[in-house]
Amino acid sequence: MREKILWVGLTFLGLYMILPWIISRVFGWGIHRKGSKLKQVALTFDDGPDPNYTPKLLDLLNQYNIKATFFVLGSKAERNPDLIRRIHQEGHQIGIHNYTHKSNWLMTPHKVRKDHVDRSADIVERITGVRPTYYRPPWGILNLGDFLLRRQYSIVLWSLMARDWNAKAAKQKLKKLLLTRVTDGSVILLHDSGDTFGADEEAPHYMLEALKETLAEWDHSFEFVRVDQMFPETKKAVPAAGELGFIRRLMLSAWLLWERCFVRLFHIVPVSEEDSLLQLRCREYYGSPIKLNDGVIISKGDRIAELHFNNDLLVQLTSQSKSSVHLAIQMIRRTEAMLPRILYLLQNDPQYKDVKGLYGISLIHRGTSQLGFTVIDLPKGMFSFATQYYLKFMMYVLHPQGRDRLRTKNELLVPKIIAISTRELENRYIA
């Protein structure tokens, strides 16, 4: 039981935290972090506005006629509306840096979107009349659901981290770092506030001193632009059926690799060599008791055959299907055709001896009751939460319009337990 819980936890952490880190920070997909034009540089400032340091920074930028981008915290914008107005009126760009400086790994995607990003955008829009459309998460950390923010916001990280939140580093090394490390297309991360976790409160003072000296030496070496000038937004066309963008193809490849490792690790085997859409794993049941429609009760410790889909084949079926309804019909029909074969395994294969029934969890459960399955809600808890987000991630990756389906059919995308007893299989599918 502990091993199962640990595996679920590690799977959830891998998908929710580590995979987004690899996608965004290692490969740079789904985010902006470096421009492509010669001599063009973007100065960006996080964690403000700060009533002490931000006005001094604006004076410095105005002195050199430089336009920059400020990724502001919504809570500080709320407390300092005059500073937000000044930033906007002097021609700088305002982006979002959450409502408070809290890591997205510690929040659900819904909380990030509603309580931090949208809330902060609403505050800035009320003050300036312009809604921000560029977003930088605190510490550059994204969770899996944050990629859905790309419908409304462009996600911007950086190519040069100046470490200016450390007062000693800002005082002794910042000027040299800026003069030697800034190149064409650099997106420079600096901070106009030092009151966030891990920062030195006086660090922005030394940042301003170093930046002032650096700007004097740069002279006309670079053109300083706002992030929206370096990465202009373009309207994205809705993909046609069967078409996936480059990022989704990459996510799909990574996910399928993960799935293949899972199949091998847990010895999941196909029901039939001729049609391997359905796969099985024999194990002990460890959840709450399930009462099936025929009166059979599956209890903790009972042996079950766990149903899995072959996701490589599922990808093919998805790309060939005209709609999600068409896909569901195909899967139900192929499942129905395989049930007699599964019954044969349960009756004749020694490894399935004493199996009490089939058990699975799926988003595609409508229609399974016609095949004799009992459909049951997942008990609320961490397992249900992790399963729901994992299966929704599958929908997003697999379906060309998965992102839109998550938005418009969200209430239908609820995973359910589907189970059928061996006795019911014998009554319905015995040859």
C-alpha cells in the first residue's frame, strides 16, 4: 500500500513539477527567454513596485530614455497605484508576477490563474486601463497547468540572471556581469524590491548603482526594448483535427516515454497480440470497498485485473477520429470485442487465478455501463486530485482541440472508476 501511494506521489510530482521544469527551463518550449534581433536587449524588473526604489529606477531609465518591463506583484500594485500609473505613463510595460511572491508548485493551476494572475491583471487594468498579457512566475517556476495560461498570457523568463537580490553580489559583481555577459537578445532579470523571501532588503540600492555605471559605459551599444517589442504576440490559429503544434508533439513524446517506462516497471501486458489496445495488470485491490451492480463486493486484499489503455494506439486513434464522440464509440466497441478474450484469460491463465473482476479509472466511461460495468465516483482525496489532473493532461496532449475541450467541457472531464465482476463477465460473455 505504501509503495502504491509513493508511486502515485512520485508520478504526480514528476508530471506536475519536474516535466514543466524540463519543458520550460531546459528546452525553453512554451516560454520566451531570449530575443533574436541583433543589438536588442530587454531590461526586466521583478517584485515591485517599491515606493523607495522604483521611483529612483524610473528616474534613471528616463535619464537614458530607456523603456523596460516591470513584472509586478498584484498586492504591491494595489498598495501603490500611483507608481503603477507612473510606470505606464512613462511608456514602460507592465507584466504580472503573481499577487504575492508564492511558488506555483505550492498551488493548484486554478488558484494560480484566479487568485494570482487574473487577480493581478484585474488590478493593473483598473489602474491603467490596459490589461497585462505577459506573465513571469516567481522564481521562474511553472506547474503543469500553467501552460494553459498561454491562452491569455505570454510566459516570459530570462536569459541572464544577475543575482542582484544578493546585496554583496550586486555591490561587487553586478556591473562586471552586465558588461561581460549581456549579448544580442538578452532578457536581463533584475529586481526593484528586496523585501521578498531570500532577498536582501538593501540589494536594490546596489543594483541601481551598478546599473547607473553600466548604462554610462554601454552608451549606444544596445537598443533597449520592452518585452512585447522583443516578443510580439501573434494570434494563433486553431489546429485542425489531427494536427498538433511542436510543443504539444514534444510533450506527447515525453509523456509516451514516461508511459512505456510505467508499463515495463509494473509488468502491464496486452490482452491480445492481435489488438493490444487493452492491457492488464494483476494486483491486489487496496481501496475502499466497491459494491458492483450484480451484488459482488470488491474489498481490500481481493485480486483484480487492472485495465489500462495502450497509449501509443490511443494516440493513433485520437489523430484519426473525427470527434471525441467518434473516439469514445471506437474505444467502447473495441473494449466490448475484447471482453470475451479477457474472460478466457481469467478462466484459463494461472496468473489471473482468483481474480474477482476488472477495475480501471478513465475519463471515457460513458457507455461502459451497457457492457456490464459499474461506474463509480472516485473517493475524494489526493489520489482523486492527482488522477484528475493527470487524465486532463492526457486530454490536452492527445486531442488537437484538447485545450478548448478542457475549457468548454470541463464539467464532463471527471475520471470515474469502472469495474465489472468475473461473475458478470461469465454471465454476459461466456462462449
